[in-house]
Amino acid sequence: MSKQAAEHHHKAAEHHEHAARHHREAAAHHEEGNHEVAAHHAHTAQGHLHHATHHATEAAKQHVEDHGNKAKTAGA
């Protein structure tokens, strides 16, 4: 795996982790009746998911650039 692909995978994972944290915050605030704060965290989580998807796509593009469009299967 190229350094660029690995970096995109790491960034995607970081954004997923941030999104999960914001979803947990949204749930906690919702349960407390703080719906505006919950909505803010839910919206922020969506932004992180958008960035995670972007980085995952860039990683996939980098894999194709590095290795061609052939999908490798486990054990093949």
C-alpha cells in the first residue's frame, strides 16, 4: 500500500471515530432533553462522515493508481 493510500485510510478512520463521538454526544444530549445541542452534534457527526467517505474514496483511487483495477481476493 502506498503512503498516500495509508494516509487516507488513517484519516478516514479518524473521521469515523470523531463521528462516533459526536453521535454519542448527540444521544446523551437528546436523552437529557437538550435537542438543539443534540442536533448540533448530529450535524457535526454528518460532516465527519462526509470527510471519512472522501478519504476512503481517495484511498481506493490510490489503490487503483498503484495496483491497477484488479481486485485481489484473500488467498488468491
